[in-house]
Amino acid sequence: MKLVRFQTAAGVHIGAVVGEEIVDLSASGLPYATMLELVAAGDAGLDQARAALDRAETRVAFSRSPILCPIEKPGKYLAIGMNYAKYLEEADKLGVARSNNQVWFNKQTTCLSGPFDEIDPGVTEKLDYEVELGLVIGKPAKHVRVEDAYAHIFGYFVANDVSARDWQFHSWTFTMGKSFDTHGPIGPWIVTADEIADPQKLDLRCFVNGELCQSSNTAQMIHRVAEQISYLSTAFTLESGDLIATGTPEGVGVSMEPQCFLKSGDVVRCEIDGIGAIESTVK
């Protein structure tokens, strides 16, 4: 299923996108008020969502305007850095030190925004894009083995890890430059894990004003999705609804020669085959 949150006259509802329509699961008896509640309910919640989809009492034509961030503010939004080989080569040229370990940082959850919302640069003068495969943790994970990691994924989404490059290096962690308000557009929905046969075989792309800037495949990750979940869960519990951004490939603006940053009016489109696309205009 492609699960969305969308605005209705009655409030925020949960829906499932089918073709060019949104099936209103909330109006069809789904017993969860929030996506976080649905995710935490696990398999039982998905069974109830499928039952509500079968009843399909209310359908509306799909349009961008009512679509919201597909999940309410979760406990954690974690992102891995320098996780594609060619991107690592770009980081070398910028003088970013390599690590023998997975490199993680927080995106504060207040950065989250909808898949078609504007990006507000704020005070940064070096606004950049990063297309990434994102995932939602379903069943809580602690000390998870790599071979068991997929069982803890509820679903996947497209992420743009919008980055304020000048603020990114204000401290040893990247959090300041990764967490500006509106710098976390995700969506356009959550594709449930059963719909993605192999998250390591997905093409992903980013366009700026229609020009292709990033193009790769998740097979090029250095640390695969399952390895990421296992590594993080060794240190702390990944809880239902937590978000993970799995890294971006080469082609970001800071690595171009000369460097090229986003400006007002630019349109950034991030897409992943099998999941969908998000598109944001810079304010």
C-alpha cells in the first residue's frame, strides 16, 4: 500500500493511493487517528488498513495540495553520511575526513515537511539537495542482526536531505546544517515494505529545474539498509515510527566545479523507482 496523510474538511485523514485516487481509510473505519499509531500497530494495523481499503467508502481524486508529510513528528530522524562510493570521492575533494565506521547524524524532527511544500532557506547562503531512500521503523529494534533487519521496516519513502552547507560544519556533528525548518521534505507517501522486493535495487534521481543532477542505484551503498539498522540498534533502540535516511549518491551542488547552490524559485524533484517522487520549490 501507498499510505498518505491528507487534509480534509473533517481534519487530517489517513489514506491509500490507488491509481489516481486517494481512498480515505479514516472514513472507511480505520481505527487509528495518526500514522504513528498505525505504524506502531504492526501487522494488525496493516490488516485493518487493508480491510478499510476493501470497504473503500470514500475516494477523492489525487492532487498535491492536500498531501501532508506522511508521518507525524517521530521520535528520531537519523541520517547516514558518505554512504555511496562516488559521493565519498567527492567528499575527499572537499576535505571531509573518512571514517572506518558508519557516519550518523540527527535531523531534528522539526525539519520535516510535506512532499510538495516549499523549502525555506532560512539564513543559509549555501542551500543544497540530497536525494535519499528513507525508511520507517515498524517493530522496535534493539541488538538486531543484519539478517533480521528487514523485519523491522514498516515502509519506505523518498527523502530530500536538504542541507545548509555553511552551517553543516559549525560543529563536529552535521546536525545544525541538516535541521533547518522545512529542510526535511519526505513522501509522497509511505510504501509498505511488502511492496519493495529489494531496497538495494532501486534507481534514484534528483533534478533541479528539470536538469538531472544525481542518478544512481541503491546497490551502490557502502553500508546497506540492513547493516544500518543493525549498527544503530546496537547502540540504542529504534522505535516504531523512527525515520532513517540511507545516504545520497554523487552529484550534490557543493561538489560541483564550480559549486552550485539552490536559489529562490528553484524546483527540486527527487524520485525513486517503485516509490514515487517529491518536488519542492525554494522560497
